[in-house]
Amino acid sequence: MNEWLAWGIPVIAWLQGLGDWLTTPMKFFTFLGTEEFYLIVMPAILWCFDVRLGTRLGLILLASDGLNGAFKLAFGWPRPYWVSDQVRALASETSFGLPSGHAQNALALWGRLAVGLRRRWVTWAAALLILLISVSRLYLGVHFPSDAIGGWLAGGILLWAFVRLDSSAAGWLGRLSPSGRVWVAFGISLAILGLQFGAFLLTQSRPIPAEWAERALAATGEAIAPRSLEGMFATSGLLFGFGAGAGLLSAWGGFEAGGAWVKRLARFVIGLIGVLAIWLGLRMVFPGGEEPLALGLRYVRYAAAGFWVAYLAPRVFAWLRLA
């Protein structure tokens, strides 16, 4: 184990030594950084509160997730419970560890929210949430402190870039035709996919120590799959669908997220049903696995879900006179 990782083992052991009473709250804070939670919260902001902010939050989250997948493959570092018997596996993960996706995505997302709302209490609440989500990953034994630090660094740089380029990018996209915006979303999606797949190919010859897999399986009963291709096709597909939908929604300009709370609630319920119908329905129809056809259809499934969130659902809301 290298020095960048070794110093974190006593830190994790100390956190876990604070008591098992922390397990439930730490799992709760970890849940606040999961795909399932974001699948509920991000559409809610776009559909029910602020279209512009919701769109930007969705884009930075998906970009962060895509870049995180490439970074993990490039570094190829283990999880704590894969390499140390001093760490209890209170959760399990199958991908590489550095940088922490929870830490990176939390800083990028909640940091962008704080920038968008520009309220002191929101900034402090976002900072606390980012810290608790990151610490929860250490306590659960799935990340080293260096993973969290790396996630903060990557998320911070991405946040700076998004805020710095927001006005110029929005102006440039605003001058494009609707079809041009769709092509831009597709190109960015392919760029993220290419970056991840490039990292996959460049590190293909790097062996995964057998003891990592053995320790992980013994600790959790779950086999690791750090070089799985499924995640990269899901993220890039979702980025394409969401980005294309956001571009078309902006060009249409016929949706406002305000209104009576009963209409907002109705939009959220109908929209979420649509997300689940597309996401789960197509999963039942499309083949699974990592064959080329299955991966391509996975891209399509996630793109369809993202397009529903960013464009089709708002059109349905307007048609139903809920917006």
C-alpha cells in the first residue's frame, strides 16, 4: 500500500471506533450522494422550482460523474476494505476508489446550488452537507481520506470552470439552432464517453491484485468489478438526453417552474412516474451485460430518461395545464 493511502487507515479506524451508533446516520448521508437520491431531487428542482438552476445542476452533476469514472480508471486505486483488515466494510463498492465520487459530485452540485442562490445560509448548509457526505464514506470504510481530498479537488475545479464559463457558454448556445444544440449535447456526451473508454484502454494491461478481490468478497460477499463498462455508457447517455432536452426546452421557452403548490406536486409525481416507466421499462426489454449491443441500448435507455426529465416532461406539464 502506498503512502498516499496508508496514512488514512488509522483515520478510518478512529472514525469507526466512535461507535456503531453512527452507522445509520452515516448511511443516510451516503444516500444523499447516490444516483437514486439525485434522480429524485434534480428533476424536482427543474420541474418545480427553477428551470435555469435545475438545468445547470443537472449538467454539472452529469459532467462530474462522467469525469469521475475516467479518473477512477486512470488511477486504479483500491478501497480501504480491499487492502486492510483494520477497516470494517460497513458498505460495499465495486469500482476503484480515487477520487471519491460522492465527495466530487457533492462539491460540484451543492457548490453550484450555493453559487446560484447566493444566500449565506445556503452556502453554509451546502458546505456542511459536502463534509458530512464525504466523512460518511470514510466511516463506512469505502474511501480513504485521500480519495475525499481528490474528490474535493476535482469537484472544485469543475465548479470553478462551470461558473467561469456559464455566461459565455449560454450566449453561444443561445445563438445555435435547436438541432445545433442537440448536436452539441451529443458531441459532449461522446467526448465524456471517449475519455472514460480511453482511460479503460490505456490501463487495460494493469493487473488487479487478486488479494483485493479476495478481501472484498470475504468482507461483503460482493465481487468487485472496477473495470465495468456499464457506468460510462449510462452516464454519457444520460448526459446526452438531458443536455439535448435542456437545449430544446430553452429554445421552446414555454415552461415555467412556478405556480400553485398543488400543481408543482402534480408535476413532480407525473414526472417521476415517467422517469421510472422509461428507466425500469426499458431495462426489462433491453438485454443486460457488456456486449456491444447491450451497452449501446444502455446508452439509449439513459438518454431517453434524461430527455424525458429535461424536455418531454415539461411539454406534458404544459399540455396538461399544470404549468
